Amino acid sequence: MKLTPSKINMFLFSKLPSAWLCGVRLKTINEKICITTVTHKWINQNPFNSMYFAVQSMASELSTGAIVMKEINDSGQKISMLVAENSSAFHKKAKGKITFTCEDVNLVKENIQQCLKSPEGQKFWMTSIAKNESGEVVSEFKFLWTVRKK
């Protein structure tokens, strides 16, 4: 089964309803990039009139995790995936539509291939950059993903 933005967004609705309700959506996933978006609204605000950091974290995790899901799906193998660590930096208030971009597709492909060869599994850091509508970097997230053949 090919993973598409609409299929992953339905997954969000059924398995991660808090992300869905906050407006997190996958827009693009392909061989080079994964893009998610979320728009600052009442449901995802903080007391400082900007987007709550946890909502940004959900959108950024999806921009990295969807790539991992896609590459596992494309491998045809049973592989578990889990976030082991994460870090973030916030540069500006997140207002309006925020776009989260991850370009680590080749990194994931390489680690999935290594995972299939090794019983220990693999760990790798992925980065998601969040920008506002003006193209300014709002925040940066890094996730340490672990993958292991089942």
C-alpha cells in the first residue's frame, strides 16, 4: 500500500486525534521531502498569543516520522520505530500558518537498509525546520529515531 498524505492524515484522525484536532496535517511526502503544516488558532494557542510548543512538536515529529513510516512500508519488512530522544530550539513566536520541513529521506533509507542487516537496529537523528509564512525560521526540532527489525 502506498502511503499518501490523505492516508497518513486519516491515520492521524484515528490514532493521534489530539494532533488532528490541533490542525496538524501532512501536505507532501515524496523521495526528497516531507512537509507538514499547522495554523495558529484558538485550539492550539499558548497564553502568549502564539502556537503552543507541544503542537509544534507534534507537527515536526510527523514530518520526520512519516518518512520513517514510508520507508518501512516500502521495505516490505516488519520494522518497529520509536522516538528515543528529541531536542528543540524556538526562535520566533509561531503565528499564522507554520510549515515543517524534513529533507532526511536518504538518511532514513540508509538506516532502514542497515536495520535489515543488523539485529541491533539503528539510531539516527532527523531534523525538522519550521518556518512562518514569511519564510522566517520559527523553530527547529531534532528527533532521535530508532528502528529495529521485528
